[in-house]
Amino acid sequence: MKSKKTWGNVSSPIIGARALAADDMNREEIIERTAAFIRQEFSGEASGHDWHHIRRVWQTARAICEIEKADSFIVQLGALLHDLDDWKFNDSGDETPLRARAWLDSCSVDPVTAQAVCRIIQRVSYKGAGVEDTMDSLEGFIVQDADRLDAIGAIGIARAFAYGGYRNRPLYDPDLPPRIHASFEEYKNSKSATINHFYEKLLLLKDRMNTQTAKRIAEERHNVMLNFLDQFMQEWGSNK
């Protein structure tokens, strides 16, 4: 909740309302500028982490935020910027939010908000079945849930194979079973087949959702993946 604006020792609800309205307009402008920036940066990206993925995460995060009553500005910035410093696409192999912080600074986002957004970016990714999540804010939980919801269900299946193709991974290799990665390094360096990714990550996400809203959505999407895997294995087995 925004605090009441005061000037000197006199509280002015009329002037304060105008100031708050201007602040909201400025925040809306920052969100619009950020969305335009991210759309340009991720247009045509072919690994399943394109603008359309980010837009879906953004819209899902907004919807969850309305129910969970979190800070919408932080949630929206976190959702829009969550892949900008993704370890999968930068040379350093970590998620130090250098590009995101530079963008936030260029938009004159206040330091407290910028730090909250950067903490979300650093903690949002899944880092292995044996690695504990470290997200520590309601806003972060919402962004993480929105991102994970987009990794499961029908769209999640499509994205898994898009990423597998991007990384030159086989569809399935029955001689290479799934692994439960005990560390981020082990997970990051895995070159496992795409079908294994369902058992190493995607089927585990339903039980790692944070908010009740996301848990409800995840149930149906989880079942879509189970049905797909049943059908895949039937077809694979019929061709032996």
C-alpha cells in the first residue's frame, strides 16, 4: 500500500492523490517500455524462451498477483525481465542480473524495487531436482510459479522439444535413464534426452508451486504431460 504524501507538516489528500496518480503513470510507462524492450530482445528466439513465452509468464503473473495481493510493479518487472540474464543463454553460466539491473537503472527504478526484481531474477530458475529453491518473497513466488506453469502442459511439451532441438539433444534414448541432479552444476551440464527432462524437471514442478492459485492450474497441466508420455512410450514400444 502506498503511503500518504505530505508536504511540510500539512497533509494534502488532493495533492497527494495527484502525486500518486503521476507515480502510477510513471510505473505504467516503465512497464510498457520494458515490454517493448524485451519483445525486441527476444523476437525470433527459437529455444522456447521467446517473447511469446515471456508475455505468457507476464500475463499469468499479473493474474496470480491480483489474487495473491502482491506488489504488481515488482511482479511485472520480474516477469518481463526474468530471462534476460538466464544462465542458459549467457557466457558466465550464472544468473547475475547485470543486463536487468542496467535496464532498471536506465528507467530510474528506485533502488529498493530494483534490488527486489534482481533477487527474483537470480532465484527464479529451477536448478536441479536435488537443489532447494531459494526464492524468498511473495512477488518472487508468483513470478516463479508463472514461469513454471509455462513449462508444463501442452505448451510446456512443445517448449521442451524446441529447447531440445536448440541444444541438439535426442528425443529419447532408452539406454540413458533420467537422473536426479544433486547440484546446479550437475543439472547445468546435463546433455540428457528431451524425454528425460520430463522426469528430471517437468513432472516435479506441480509439487514445487508456491501459491495456491498456481497449484490449482498445475494439476491439469501435469495430467496433460502424463497422458503425452503414456502415448509416447506406447508408440515407441510398438516400433521395437
